[in-house]
Amino acid sequence: MKCDIRTGNGYDVHRLAPGLKLTLGGITIEHEKGCVAHSDGDVIIHALCDALLGALALGDIGHHFPDTSEEFKGIDSKILLRRTYDLVRSKSYSIVNADITLLLQAPKIAPYVVKMRQTLAAVLEVPVDAVSIKATTTERLGFVGREEGVAAYAAVLICKD
């Protein structure tokens, strides 16, 4: 019996610094700190890319989009997600669902979650209910709790077309 489904998981973390833009889930969020990164630093999308790549054993985001390349300097991570999903589609797989957890002390992202889900679903050409985004603080513990950084975990289920 051949199994036509695969799972993948991803993780990403970026340092936060004052005066930079904060991009999460493909949208800009008003905050006094943003991500220090080669691209736009969108940890949600980066974790999602790694989950998709991992599901098909295609390496990781750094392999496909190295932070040493000028091509990717400041790039909108939605472009990276689209390219990643194109790789997945080239193997005749499609997303069943994605489940993402954001670790961020501040700001609260509840007001942005619907827009993030809509944005990611549009890039991936899936229904909005196939993309889950939730957030948690770390109760002021660790680098996230001290507002030094932001992290995200992503899990995906993909199936062969």
C-alpha cells in the first residue's frame, strides 16, 4: 500500500530590534520593534516554508533561499512561500492544512490573525480554513518573554494529487 500523504514541520526565529518593520503572516504589524533579517524576517512564513520543504525532504529554506544571496535581501517572504509551494506542486502534492503557532510577547496579534490567514491562503491558493494561526506569549520567560525575539512553529499536511 502506498501512502499518499506527508507531514512536515518547521521552526524559525528572529531577533527583534527597535525601528525595524515587523512583518508576520505576510502583513505589516505596527510595533516599535521589527525583525533583524536578510529578508523581511517573517518567521511565520519561514517556518511554513521549512515545513513544506521538510514534508518532501527538499532541504530547508536556507538551502533554497540563502541569506548570503543579494537576490533575497529584503525580499517579501510571500514570494519565498510562493516559490516553495511551486516546488511542492511540481512534485504533484498540495496542502491539506497548515497549523502555525507564533511565540511573541508583544504586540498582541489577535486583531491581525484573520488577515494573516487570508493572506497566506491566497498565496497558497487554498481555502482560509486550511490555514490556522495562533499565538502565545512565553509568560515573560526566555528571549521571547524579554521581547528580544520572535519565533514560530509550523506543521503541514500535504497529499499527492
